[in-house]
Amino acid sequence: MTADDSGATPRDMDTEDDAVRDVPVDDPARGWGDTVTGRSEPTDHGDENNIAVRLEQLILGADRRYTPFQAARGAGVSMDLAARFWRAMGFADIGQVKALTEADVLALRRLSGLVEAGLLSEAMAIQVARSTGQTTARLADWQIDSFLEGLTEPQDSGLTRTEITYPLVELLLPELEEFLVYVWRRQLAAATGRVVRAQDDAEMVDRRLAVGFADLVGFTRLTRRLEEEELGELVEAFETTCSDLVAAHGGRLIKTLGDEVLFSADDAGIAAEIGLRLIETMTHDETMPELRVGIAFGTVTTRMGDVFGTTVNLASRLTSIAPKDTVLVDEAFAEELGRIGDAPVSEADAAAAEKAAAEGTGAPPPSYRFALQPMWQRPVRGLGVVEPWLLSRRAAQGTGD
């Protein structure tokens, strides 16, 4: 038995008259829906099933018509390549079930077209599919959970959560779709701007950045004491506060890890301000646990929106040894603050210059924003002996320490 141009054998070639199989899909990450059926009309399994079918039609904008093989053939790609694209997007292998729409065919055609035109390599196209799938899967889960919890009150309206979901999605879908594209374009403009400003090709991948971790102290103990809903609200408040502060001061939030966030900044002064602002904000919030922050400066490898390398590892280790409500930085970060004039290279020299200026015997000293205090040296697993520096705000001139 031979394969056709799509890479499938004749026995795989389903037609519209083929039997449709029901394949339960319990994991939403499988991507094709809660139940892959191929039927678009309401069934007699109750109102909730009917609403689920109507919701799918509303969101996808089309009925399920094609098996994976038919979609691949319609897009002009091999079944093997189509399956690799779908897996990268987070969609499960479902066999030859009628689960796909015209939009699925068009998406395959567009992605493979970029490869055929030489604009993307096949490996890069799969990376694009994977990063998009991972990002949007989390976004979709977050939006549905948040909107249903925050914008609906089933017990007051007399409607079930299922009954409220359809009109809510119907109203929000077009607006959120436009908003998603807007934010993506803005972020794309910012990312391309960083590429244009890079000095050479190597700097686009390996860049000198300040990288910081902010970690909630005693979070494991909190998980045993708080109810799940309370814990979720605390994590949401923590992530929101960090996201707002990092963005407001010119940094980038790389990712959130529940009780920890990872951020970066092109400028050490920006990273220092973010770290101290986080500590100050959390300290004044009685609902929040104590916080600790570690920041390092150096060459960082950036890939797929994430950061890697020794600098990132060092920032993580500094966070783990930082006392509560403090910011620890590495020596390279301290030197960079001194180089750009945000902190004195020597506190003793800075104090002497300030004293001379106050007595009228010296020139006005530089206005430093931050103070650095060397801490104890200690071995750090995988990184050797590290000398952290304690970062703080510098007292205004003339006010003393």
C-alpha cells in the first residue's frame, strides 16, 4: 500500500460519509475541545451539552468538518508535519475524527506557506506554534476563570454558571480578540525595537541585563494555613502588584511562578528601583508575607521570551539567601550602579565629599540614589564563593544616615 503526497496511506483517507467517533478529551490542554465528536448540532444529553456545542460554534465560528488527514490534505502538507504543528500548539493526537474546521486548514496552510517561502525554517515554525500555543492556552484559562468568578453571580441571578457562560462569551469575544491583537502588536513593536538597538547579532541573543527574582518568604507554610481560595487571591494580588511595578518603572516581567516572579531590565538603576519598590510596597501591605529580592547583572541568553545563563542562576541564589525585606545584589551589579553614577563606588569617599561640601570646602558631590553595603562572603552551590551586597536607598544629603 502506497502513500499519497500528504504522507498518508489510502486507508487513512476519510470522507464525509465515514463514521464519526466520539473521543472524550478530559484534559483541556488537548486543545480540540471537551469532547471530540464531529457533530455540530445539539444532542439530547441535556442543556449543558447543548450550550457547550453552541459555545464551540460561537468561538470557532464554524462546524467541525474535517479529520486531521483531510485538514492536512486540504492545506497541502504532509500528515506528519501537520501533526507536529498541532502537537506544538498543544493539541492532542485524536486519530481520524472529524474535529477540525476551515480555520484549522487555513492555519496549517499559512504556517507551512511561511516555510515554503523561506521566511521561516521548519524548526522555527514549530517554535512559533509552540510559543503561541503555550501562551494562549494559559491566557484562555485565566480569562475564563477570572471572568466567571469576577463578573458573574449565578446564585443571585438564578442562572447556572453554564447558562451565564454563553452570553458572557458572546459579548466579550470580539472585544477581547481586538484587544489581544492590539497588545501583541505593542509588545512586538517593543521587542523589535530592542533588536534594532542591539549593537550586533550576538547581542540580540546574548545581552547584558539586570535580572531579578522576588520571592514570598514562608509561602510553603502559608499553603498549609490558608484555604485554597484565599491562597489563590494572595498569589493573584502578588502577581498583579509585581507586574504593575515592574512595568511602571521600565522593566519586563519574564514570568510568574506562584510565590516568585522573574523580571529583567536593561539598566541596573531601573532594576534597583524595582527591587526596592517591591520590598517597600509589600512591607506596607499587611495582607502580604515578607518579600526578599535578589538581582544580578551580566550576560544573559534570551530565547522564546525567557532568560537563561549564569547571571539568572546567580540572581536566584541571591534571592534564596537574602534576609526578609531586603534586596541582595551581586558584585557586577554593584559595579554597574557605580559606573552609571547611581551609587558611590566607595561610601567612605562619598561621605567625605558630602562633609566637605557641607563645610564649604569642596565641590557639590554627585547625587546618588542608592547605597551598597558589602555582606559576608559565602559559597553558593554551582557558582563558587559569592560576595553579595545589600542594596538600600541612600539618605538625602544633609539628613545623615
